[in-house]
Amino acid sequence: MIDFEEELRKFKPSLEIDRTEEHEEADNDMVDLMIEMMSEYREER
């Protein structure tokens, strides 16, 4: 049977998860920028 207490003691969070959370805001900013650029492009046509 799995000893959950032992597994929790051995658990180490992944560094990649932390890095992803940090960059999520920057990704959203980039998406917003692309949407704005596409809107401007459509208005010019």
C-alpha cells in the first residue's frame, strides 16, 4: 500500500511549474499585443 506521508516528505516541486507561472503574464501581454496589431491592420484595410 502507498504511504502517502512518506511520499509527501519526498515530494519536490518542479522548477518548470514556477517558471511557467512567472511567464504566464508575459505571454498574456504578447497575446494582447497581437490582438491589438490585428485590429489595427483590419481597420486600415
